[in-house]
Amino acid sequence: MSEKLDFVQRLKSRLPQIEKDSLYLKLLEATQENLQLAEACRNLEEGIVITDAKGYPLFVNRKADDWLGGVRTTAKQPVWNQTQDPTFAAFLKETIATAGTRTVHDLRVLSPKEIQLRVTILPREEDGKTNFLILLLDITSRTEQEFESAMLSRMESLVRLAGGIAHEIGNPLNAITIHLELLKKRLAGLPADQRREIAATLSDIQDETRRLDRIIRNFLKATRKPPLRFRLDDLNEVIDDALSFMKPELNAAKVLVKFAKDKALPGFLMDRERLYYAFMNLFKNALEAMPEGGSLKIAVTHKQHCAILTVADTGYGIPEKDLARIFDVYYTTKPEGAGLGLMMVYDAVTEHGGKIEVASKPDKGTTFKILLPVREPQLQLPDYQSKVVES
């Protein structure tokens, strides 16, 4: 590129001596080359924006236009005034005003669509004028993979540690339960007043012991999962069964349930029991988020080879600061929670090769979206060797 600029500068002093046809051919060649380069830049999968020193866009390719939400070179406004996402707009305004060297920054953009971008801003000097080259790279999938990898690693180490602790607690807990029963039997020989007082205390201790035992059993059930048993099954039926079991609790809590089935969804390979308990935990989580009643909307749809389950409640929601941690082991915002329910949901979904997403607004409700691959049994060739040939 610098060689061509040098050529143009030398050409300026020799213009009177150059034939018009020769000059025309050179200009035509340069124009065609520029058009090809501009068309290639417009169709790149990376976003490209070029602005002047004041931030007015000189060039915007299609991908950048999609991610920024309608930036136009004809709008006579700086790029940050045309960008939909306010955080991204503030970043561009501050960086272009102060950038003297190459700047690289990762940003989460929410509008016009949620995406994780790596933004590179390069100041450039040409003919004494400054402009800025802004390069945008979509790193959403990379960020999600890093998050999931770190989460799985953290969960595995915590589960191993806590599993050992839970096992060690289980043995003395059994002994405590047995001795409490023995103490209860020995109360028969005491006076009535003392018997009632001690019996009430023993009953409280037994209740707490049972609760602790239940927490440990649930945890061990979560950490000592049997191997997955995939069978051809109906996702609508699995959800129906989970809802039927939860129906008394949902009715008592005045939660209105609406379940929109996808009757066109074919049966596919799944571990019915693993998904059944995962859905039970998800519905129970929604129930506990609506102590004064509310609405629970469940919908199943599918696109090509992906089943999509949406579970939306009208509960108190999840604060934004907690969203990234809700699937962590033992993490809970509930006073009586063990922090295992959503971890079991996450495990069941990922073991099926699926993905779970969550969106929430305080005092508005929470929506979980589960995507599961629709896998069908592979056709098996006949096993001719196993047949007995009669002579």
C-alpha cells in the first residue's frame, strides 16, 4: 500500500507528460482494486469500522452494522451516538478521545443482541490526519467454553471433597439417630412433666437430624450418579410426570401451571429418570420463588434436531450478581436451601449434550431455557453370526 502512495505522489509532478489513455488505465485499475477490497471488507465475518478523529464513521461493514445496531456513514453523527448498546457507546467515546496507541478490550454487548466482542482500536495517521480502525471479533462461544470448562473443573473438585466429607458425616449421624431412639424409649419411666419436656427437646433434635440426613442423602445421590441409560422416550411425557407429582404442592401454593406441548416432537434418546429429577428440581425451584402464588409457564418446541424447553415463573427473580453462580455446588440464596437442585439440573442437561440458559429480572420472574439434542437410535446391521443355522 505504501508503494502505491509513493507512486501517486511521484505521479503528481509528471502529470503534464503522461498520456491521457495511460493515466485513465492506471486510475481504472486502482479504482477496481479499491472496489474489490471494499467488497471483501464488507463481507468479512469480523466487524470493521473506520472513523475520523472526531468519531464520525467513514466505513462500516455488514457485520459491524449488525453488532452495533445500524451505524451509517451518512448520519452525520459520531459512531457512539449511533450505537445501540450504551456501555459499548461509552467505551467507544472514551477510547477514541484518548487512544494514542493500539487498544484491545473485551466487552459484553446486550443490544441489538447479546454478544461478547473483542474490540481492537488502532489509531492511524495519513497525510497529517488521524483516523481510527475499529476491529470487532465475536468471542461469545470462546467465552462460554472457558466459563463451562472452569465451572466443571470447580464443580468436580468441590464434589470430590464434599462427597468424602458427607460420607464421613453419615456414619456418626446414623449412630446419633439410633441413640435418640433409645433415649426416647427410656422416657417411659420418668414423671409425666419431665417426660413431656424432654420428649419435646428430643423431637426437635430428631427433626434436625432427619433434615441433615436428608441433605446428605440428596448430596450423595447427586455425586454418585449411576451411568446414563439412554432409551427412546417422549420429552412431553417426562415433563407431564414431573408436573403430576408436583401438582399437590403447586395447587397448595396457588401456582397456575400452563404447559404447551410440542406434539410434533418425535421421541428421542434420553435417560428418563435423570431428566425427570432434573425437571422436578427446576419446578420446585420455581415454586419456592413464588411463596404467594403466581404463574408457571412451560413450553416445549423443536427446531430441526434440537428440542427446546422453556420454564418461566413470575417469582421474585434472581439478582444479576448471582446469575453466574446459580449452578455452583452449594450456592443458594435460600435460608433452607442446600444449593444442590440447580447443580443437578445443570449436570443432567450437560450429560445429555445439551445447554441451559437463564434470564431473570428481580420481582418479575426467571426463565430457564434448556436445549437438548434430538438423538435417534442408530440402525444396527443384522447379527448373522448369532443366528443358529439348522441343517
